[in-house]
Amino acid sequence: MKNTADIQKQIIAEIEGAKHVILASHQNPDGDAAGAVLALAHYLEDLDKKWEIFSTRELNSNLQFLPKAERWQSNLSFGNSPTFDLLIVMDSGDLKHAGLAEPIKS
């Protein structure tokens, strides 16, 4: 079993090695999910990484004030999306809860 420091190093290495990242949250994004995803989007921007945000539902209107909230997408088609090399799912226990199990499979 890896310790937390090893896992953190692995995550950072994956992010640094990626060129285009898809950030995703669970299917009904709340403030926690939106905050986590958008904070990571800012970090990726600082690293000059291309990124997209995906959730099966739009971000609630009461969260639209958050910086970069306009980049939130609910219609990203993985079959037609730009090539991405890293998917980061936040605030979700698995791909099914994020609504990504089927799109990733196809």
C-alpha cells in the first residue's frame, strides 16, 4: 500500500505530464464539487495546461459567480471531444456517480 506522500507525487507527475485535462465532478455539482474543480482549473492554467470541465448537469445559477464557471460544460461528448490524456474526477466516489462510466466505455 502506498503512503500519502507517494500518492501525492504520483498525482503531481500525472498532471505535469498531461497536455489536455478533463476535470469532472459528480452528476449534481454543488459548491464543494464546483470549488474543487474550479480551483484545480486555476492550477492547470498556471501550468499552461489545456483543460475542460465536465459534469452531466449544468452548474447551478447560484454558483455562476465563481471564476471560470462559464467553462462548465454538460454536453462534452467524449467521442467527439478534443483529445485528452488525463481525466480527473473530483468529489465523486466512482465513474458511475460522476456519470462517466458509459461515456468512457464508448
